[in-house]
Amino acid sequence: MAKVIIVGGGLAGLATAVKLLDAGIAVELIEKRDVLGGKTSSWVDADGDHIESGLHCYFRCYKELLPFFRHVGVYDNIRWKEHTFLIARPGGHHVRLHFPKIPAPLNGMVAFTNNDLFTLSEKLSNLLGLATTWIGTLDYIKTLDNMSFREWRVQHRIAEGVERKLWNAICLSLGFIGAEDMSARPMATIFHYFATVADASQFGTLDGSPNERIFKPIAEWIVRHGGTLRTGVKATAVELEHGGVAGVRLADGSLVRGDAYVLAAPVHSTRQLLPSSLRSIAYFNNLWKLRSVPTINVQLWFDRYVTTVDNFWFTSDACFSVFGDLALTSPLQYDHHGGSMVEMCVAPAAPFWQQSNSEIVEMCRRDLARLWPEVNGARLLKGTATRIPNSLYREEPGADRYRPDQRSPLTNLFLAGDWTAQDYMASMEGAVQSARRAADYVVQFLG
């Protein structure tokens, strides 16, 4: 039986392994950390609390991630929320953008106009601007990568207040960079997806921690179907011979060999694995033109519940752009202290990178109290800040042209990851799309 070596135990690597096993191909997956999941991983700290690398939700428009979850038996661990975007404002005020049960994009038109977040002129400008992405094709949307979302917004005469009150927060939540820095392509892509079917923009959360509710079950599925998983094993280099890969060198000096190889690591890790000689090939040299963005994920445990809302919130009035009480949204692992566990993504993270974790925790607690005054009456039991210096690839204008196809110029080397070429943006959906493309190429190569 042919054997494929996969480097990287994030969602892209795991999905590639599943798809190859379905095709009757043996896989050996190598992950340097002791936990699986990559940028979506979680683990248990010394206090027995579950710590997450980031705040994640699952949209109904995920056309490949959700079927993949069904296939490996974790889909039912998603708790779907009310089809409403909640916007938090200072002083405990909030705005509900509710999507009624009518066809898309009509439900979006209602959500964006039936609220007091925008003025009348802002509402009209927003609808007229978004209409181009609703009727445009994905091929058209890819041409928007040469400008920032702010430039696209100005070009389409969407009022500045719409960006300031909503879309900038969405940019920060999705790509961890603001509207002035993010390419128009990823934002236009989600507008296009959300306009396809009525529930496309509805999202859900896991009922517990990612490690317990996604990655342990996927690992069990892989082992049950004959795959090999090796965690806590670091790959250090890809070694070449005769125009292809000879094997993957590990930190202990051993060489792992297979018939084909899939690098499913983040872009900065992939660059470290590849021989520098490959930079003479444009395909590989382009990897050095993709930049990464840092992230800081903060979790705050309180001695009482500070909200009753089982949903995520967006905001333009804090150092974080999206947050939620996981004791309510994901109670299996997060509701055991008798109070809220509020999680938020600091974005952009770079301006705060030099601050200590305790300073960042207090900054988030203070901003949360401005949005939810109930926080002032609660005692903070514990706060954590998880930093990832190289998280998503930076979806800035012009970067899309450097995203590689999953089939490399080396005959038996393939790439996977949300940073590689696929129709969606850097996300869990993008990771699974890349895995499907990489697995298809491997199957073709192995004949």
C-alpha cells in the first residue's frame, strides 16, 4: 500500500489524512506539539481549565468543513445560535442585526436596515455597495485582491460610519487586521457566501473545548481506519533527491520516508522545513512573500455570571473585536466555576505585544466592563493570554497571488493549509478546502 507522510496536525493535516485514508492510502501524520489542532487547538492547564488558542465559530456556509465534520462524527457537537449578529456598545447598550427566515440576500437586507446602528444614509450606502458582491462571481471577487477593503468601500461609496461601526470589527475578527490593511477579496468572499442561502451567515459554537469535541474524535477516527499519528515529534527538514523528496528529517536525526509528502504546517514553519536551494524556483520563493499576523487570545474567569446571552458579540469599542461567554456557548468544559468564562481576541495584537500578560488581561477586563457594566460587580478569578506570533497569513492587498497551489513543482511534494490557494479565506473552511485539493493531487500522483 502506498504511504503518505503528513507534517502538521492542524485541521488541514488531519483532514488530508482522513481523505487519503478514505482513498485507501496509508498515512503517517507528524505533529511537533503534544496536542492536535494547530491554530484551533486547546489544552488543559495546571488548574484543570481548558485553554484555547483562539475564539472560533462555525458558519452554515462552510460547504466543506461541515460535511467533513459529519463524516468524522463531530458535527453534532456544534450548537447553532440565533441567526443574529450582536453588536456591543459602551454602557451595556447593544444592537441586534437579526436575519429573518426569508431567502438570501433579502434576509441580509433586513438585518442591515432594521436596526439603529446605522443612519438611513449609511444603510442605503451599505446595501448598494454590498450588492456587487452578491451578484458577482468568485472569479470576479478574486480580482479585488489588489486593493484594501477600505479602498473598496470608498470606491463603492459605502459610508465611513458603516466601516467604523461594523465592518472594521469584522475584518479584525476574521483576519486580525483592520479594514485599511485587509484585502478586499476575503471580505467580499464572505459577503458573496452569505448571500447564497438564507442560513449561510448563521453560526454556531462547539459545545465544549476543541481538543475534546473535535480533535480527539478525529484522531480516534484516523487510528481506527489504519492511520498513524505521532505527536510530540518535530520535523526539522525536508530532504531531496532526484527532483523529489527523499524523506523528512526529524529532530532525533531519523529520516521518515514515504511515497508522497504533504506539508500541512503554517507558512512560516513550511519555509523552515524547505531547503534554501528551492528559493530559485518562483513557486517556493513566493512563500517568502507571504507574511503572518500575530494573535492574542484572552480568557477571563469570573465568580458569577455576567451575561445570560448564549451567542458571540462583535464590538468596535474595545481592544478586542469579538467575544463571548463560553460558560454559556460551550458549557461542557467551560461552565464549572459557577460563573462566566469570557473569551476574546485582541485585535490587532501587534500594538500590545510588548505588554505583559497581566497588563493585557486587565486591559481586556476593563474594556469588557465598559461594554457590560455587570462585570464591575464580579470578581476576576483568573485571566490568561495565549500568544501566537505567527498565526494566520496576513491577508493584505496583493498577497493572494503568492498563495501556492497544493501541487508543488517537486513530483511527490504537496502543500496544505488555509494559506494555500482555495476559494475561501484563511479559516477552518479554507483549511479543509486545501486538504481536499491536496488529497486529490496525491491520489492522482499515486495513480
